[in-house]
Amino acid sequence: MNKLNELKEKKLDNKGFSLVELIIVIAIMAVLIGVLAPQYLKYVDKSRKSADLDNIDAIISAIEIYSSDPDHTIVQGAITIAAKAGDPIIGSPSGSIKTALDDAGISYSTMKLKSAAYAGSSINFGSDGKMTVTNGSGGGKLKEDLGR
């Protein structure tokens, strides 16, 4: 019995966190999450736009390089960027655009649009070798962001 009383006394000596202390810590964490979450989401969206822009730029560069080769004809046609995030950046290109991308080894069917910023934009390659970019409905400015 004496040992039981000693254990009870030792148990009472153990100090832990009070409920008030735990609530204060949780409140501080909630404030930090509330402040930092919007910044994190902006960063994620910016990185998705950047990845899309890099992929689109790689596609354009491959077509321009293919067109500049004297053994090939000038690539003509249009590319339309996907309508929503998660879809392939470009659908199934045809003609010389498909040939140029295949020749460059770009697997356009696996390149997915990560952000809807450039959705619906189009890139036209004319017979004169010039490229025109039309911004889509996604709100992003593909023409300006490409810097071309």
C-alpha cells in the first residue's frame, strides 16, 4: 500500500501543459497559417505559370528552328493552347507543326497545362515565317510574357 501512495504522489508532481497554454499555441498557429497561406498560394500559381510559359516557349523554339533549316519548308498553321488546366498544352497538331515537334523530340501530348492563365491563347505561324500570338480567355498575357 505504501508503494501505491508513493506512485500517486509522484503522479501528482508531474506537470504538463494546461488547456489555456495549448489553446494559445493553437491560436498562434492559426494566425500564422492565415497570414502565410495566401502568399504560398501565390507562389504556387506563379510557378505553374512559369512552367507553362517554359513549355510553350520550347514548342515555339522547336518550330522556329525547324523552319530555319534550309532542308525544311516554313512551318505554317496555328497552335491553340488548352482550354483548362490538366489538359495537354496543345491538342493534336497537324501538318508541318506536328513534323517540327516530332523532329525536335518534344512530346507535346504529355505536356500538361498547369495553370489556366494562358488558356485559349493561340500562336499562328504565317507563310512569311512570322509568328503572331493572340491572348486567350485565361487572363494571362502570353504575348507579353513570351517577350517576342
